[in-house]
Amino acid sequence: MRLEPSDILVVEDSDVDFLVLQKMLCSIGFEKDAIHWIKQLSDFEFSGESFVLCDLNLPDSNGLRTLKSVLSIVGFDRVPIIVLTGSDDEARADEAIKLGAQDYLVKGTFSQSLLQKTLAFSKQRSGLLADLYKQERANQQLGNYLTSILSTVPSYIIRANENLEIEYINRVFPMLDLKDKTILDFINAADRPVAEKMIRLLKYDDEPLYYQTEVKDEAGQSIWLYSRMSRLDDKSYVLIATDITPRVEARALLEKESLKSQLFQMQQLSSQLNPHFVFNAMSSIQLSILSQKEDESLDFVSKFSLLMRTVLENSRRELLTWEEEWSFLSKYLDIERHRLSGKFEYQLASSVADLESIHLPPMMLQPFVENAVVHGIGNRTDAGGLIQIKIEEKGERVIISVSDNGVGRRRANQLKLMRHQNDHVSRALEINNKRISLFNQLYQTKLFQVTTIDLYENGKPIGTSQKLIIPKKLGQMEPIVSLDETILKD
Amino acid sequence: MNQLKAIIVDDEATNREVLKRLIAKFCPEVEVVGSAQNVMEAVFLIRDHRPDVVFLDIEMPGEDGFSLFTHFEKPDFRVVFTTAHADYAIKAIKFAALDYLLKPVDFNELKQAVAKVRDSIQRGDGNNLLEKQINVLKESRTADNFDFKRIALPSADGVEFYNVSKILRCEAARAYSTFHFDDETKVLVSKPLSEFEKLLSECNFIRIHKSNMVNMTHVVKFVKSDGGYVVLSDGSHISVASRRKNEVMQILGT
């Protein structure tokens, strides 16, 4: 057996044993430079040699422990490790082979030819072993690959003719008699007109169509399919549909949970009155007391308590009736009017026939009203302020507008910058905007909306009008998740 | 001692009236000689009446309370700020060791504030002190925020001013706090550490232990061994409470 010239790592603490070995290795074709010598385990450094010859008993390690250390560095299936033992230690040599050494040589007893044969066979064996491992790994990868393919195997394979009528389905679909159905029954009703056009286009285009669709089974249960539709030949189509219902349901559940927690969070954030308002109101009460106006003080305390109570309760309510909302807003406006010594009046105008039926989320109008008072009226230098609250219906919607004849938005913003004012109001309005989009999701609608309009007369700003638009039938609408049921009733 | 002359500045009639009546009822030694509803009115009243003390609202339309001092570089009056709720403004006032009242005004606090004004007048704290305090206030004010560079610490005879960036750490000692500076000097202040905790947290200070609040910009490294400690720029080792470790490591990005 021939040995390719290569390099070899010898781990041997005895100088004499090494020199003998070196001589033998040279005579069977190793270059002297290619024989690397290490005397103790702590110096062990593997640099890709083709063989490792290793004495097990070293100054800093002995027995199988040495082999284990070497194996852990060199690896099992790459380089043959041949153990060098004393003549009295063949039992241990067997152990070494079980652990992963390729072969052993008993020191002082082996000939040049045995050394050569041992090295050559070791090389061959370790090569075979490496191939085996490689094969095993490949098998494992193939297994993983097959498993992953199996998990995406389509649930349904459907072939349809050029009239889109179903000619073949690989297994029973939990839907009524498929004979009367076309391939379009596997597409959302709403999407069918578009889908029909797309399918027609398929005649000229080889690109398959991918889409997600919801179909109903006999019991009316939703089945979500992820489908790939393509042209099979000139006269037929093939639809491959995977049932992804569990995935869609899990995602929907997750979205609901996230919506719920966002709504809850926003409601908590919106259920806070501006600390300025609260402290100013307290100062007003203080003044009434100091002026010994008993009736006024009592009236003020009542109004203020009602306001506070409503705010506390609001954080747990999903919807308020218009009556509840107005009772809250008018108390709020009364307190502000008192604080600003009657600098403004307010009016409510309604053109809604059935005002009692109107419902709205709590604390959505309050920031508008506060904005009108603080930034609109508050920045007016004279009396004569007017806040108009108008509630009107328009088709499916109710529009509630809060208009002021204050200084207008631009001026108010300038003043705000100059004053380093705490921006509770703008934060509240921001929260309002977020709530609007959450409510649209909650009621699966687009009817909720807020707008702000700058009012001008002859090019001069004469105030601001803010609008809250909500569905007229909000009280009867079914939210996709209910706050009442869960978190609010803690 | 003579009557103290006072001027009230507040944009809201209610607040002016409340303070006036509270003063009449609880501080008979103070005479309110006028009240103004904005800074310009206040400037004229102050020039006319030369008051001993001005009760000054911070949040007013147009110019806010702080801007009164653009008209008085060297004020010869004491000032007590009044505010309903203005977190940063209060911090700015505290950094300058100025006095303030929260609205609705508590009459006990009002009495104390008046007593402090009287003490300060009797001690003869010159205009220089107020000028310096006002300067601290002014320089903490950037275009749209507050940035605190100096802090006024109470001392035996008034207040002293220090650069916040030169403070290495504040050490608690019961009701006192010791401030350690980067030039190895120390200043003992007769206020508990908790008084400064919220304030200095604005300036990258963190209470890393019950007894120490350190300026994070002076922290050289965090060492995990020995229960965890930080090394400051002067080489001192300050141990970190175990529940603060994560926070400290996060800030240091280790």
C-alpha cells in the first residue's frame, strides 16, 4: 500500500522514542520538515496535518483523557489518530479505538512496514468514515427537506375546463355539490369580477395567480385557502389550494388581542383631564370660599365632583349616550366659563331627529372643547367668545362640530410656542386620532373621522371648527372585540 | 420690621384674587400694592411701586413669567413663582434655588414663602444673589426646552452656584448630602439626597445606590465583580445596588 507524502503530527514526551519514530517515518517517505513534534498536551496545536500519532502518557495528561482531548480538537471523522502505547497496555489501546482512534502501535515492537501499513489503512478507514458521516448528514438534510415539503403540500388540487367548471378534485371538499360549481367558487364573492378578468388574462400569460381567499363549508364555517391558479394547457386550468385556516385564525386572534389592548391603553390615556384645568378649578373653589359665597362654593364643588366622577367612570365605558356626553361637556364648559369670568358663551344646536339614539365613545369631544377654550377663546384678548357645538346627521353619519371664534390655529400655535405651554391638549388630540383609527377597526367601518377646519372671513382668521364624525347607528353596531367584557370589568 | 410690599402677576383674575385674599387673611405683614395680568403691566407696576416681593405666575399668554427678568437685569425685589403644573418650569426654579408656590395655593406654604422673603431681606442678601439665580434660570432655558448647566446649592450664608458637569457624585448622609466635585473638593448641603434626585436625573445622574447618586458622564466603567461597582473619572469605586445594575449597564451600553 502506497502512502502519499504528507505531514504528520507526533505527540510524544520521550526524546528517544521520538527520534526512533522520526527515523522510521523518514524512511517510509515523510520529509523531516513535515514531521511536527509536540511534547505535552498543553502545547497541542493542530494545523491540518494528515496524521496524528499520539502517546497517551504525557507529563500533563495521561491515558484516555489525552485521547479525548486530542479528539475534541481534531475531530472524529477528518484525520486518523493513531495511539502509541507501551507493550503492557494493549487493553487500553482497545478502549482507545472504541473512543475514536483509528489504530494503535505498541512502542518498540513495530516495524517500518507495520507503521506504513497502519498509517495507510488508517487513512483509508478515516476517509470511508468521513464519507459515511457526510452521507448521514445528507440523509438528515433530505429528511428535513421532505418534512418541510410535506407540511406545505396543497390540500386541494382542482382542475377546471376552459369554462372554469370543475372537472377534477383530488379529495372531497367540505362544500356542497361541486358539480354545479366553478373554480370561481374558490374565490371571495367580492373578488370574483376581478378574478374572472385575471383568469382570462391567464390565457395569454404563463405567470400563475396567487391569492388568499375565504370560502364557506356546508355548515357556513370559514375555510381560508391560499391558492395558486395557473393554466395547465389551452383548455384547462389548475388550482392548487392550501388550507391555511388555522394560521389565519391564529393571526386574527392575535390582531384582536392587540386591538383590544391598544383600545384599552388609549382609553386610559384619554381619560385624564388636563392637570391645569383641575388645579384652576380648585383655585376657583378656593376663591368662592375666601369670598364667603357659600352657595357658589357648593355649586362649584358639585359640578366639579360630577365631572371627576364622569371621567373616572368613562375609563370603563365603551360608549356614552349623547345625553351623558352633553351633561359632562356642559359642566366642563360651565367651570371654564366661570374661570374665564364669562369671557365666552356656548351654544348647542341639534338637527338630529332622534338624539337619544346617538352614542359616542367617551372623552372624544372633550379635547375639542378644551382646545376651543384654551387655544381659541383663551387667547382672545376681549370678551365675546362663542363656542358652538353642532350635532347633525348626514346619511349614515353623525357630525358633531365644535367651533370657536377665537384667534385661529396659526395664531394659537404661535402663542403656544412663545409660552412653552404644556401641550396636554395637543397630546389629547393626538390620542383622539389614534382612537379614531382603532374604532374604525373595532367596528369594521370607515365612518369614524376627525377634521379641523380653519375659519376665515374676508381672508382674516375668525376661529377654528373641529369635527368628530361617527356612525349614526353606533349604539347598535357590533364591535369585533368588546372592551366591556374583559378588561374594563376588572 | 416694615410692611412688605407685594405685587401679584397672574393672567387669571381668579388666581390674583385668591392670592390677594389669602395674603390678607394669613400674612397681614404683607401689603399687596398692585396686581398685573401680564408681564408688561407688571414691569410698570414694579417700576412705580418698588415692591419687596413679586408673586409671579409662570404660564401666561404672550410673555411668560420668566421673561419678566429680561426687563430687570438686576432686580431689587424677591420673587416667588406661582404655577399650577409645569414640571420643567419647577425644575428650573429649583435649580436656581428660587422659591415657588403651587396653585391652588396652600396658605401654610404661603406663610413659609413670606417668612423666607423676610429672612432674606433681613440677612441682606444683595441684588447680586438674585441676579445670579436669575442667570441660572435664564441659561437653563433653551429655545424650546430646558437644559440645566448650573445648580444653586444652599449654604450657610445664602446659596452657592456650581457647574453640574463638575459634580462627580452626591453622597447621602442622613439628612445631609455631600457633593463631590472633579477637583476633589466636597460641599456639604443640609438637604437630604432625595431633594436632588429628581432634579439631577435631568442631567444624566442616576441613584445607583441608597447612598450615592452619580453623574453618568463621569462613569469610566462598570465592573461586574465584587457585587458590581462603577469607576468614576477620579478613580473612585462606587458600588451599585443589585436592582440598579441592569439600568446602569443599559445606560453605559455594556
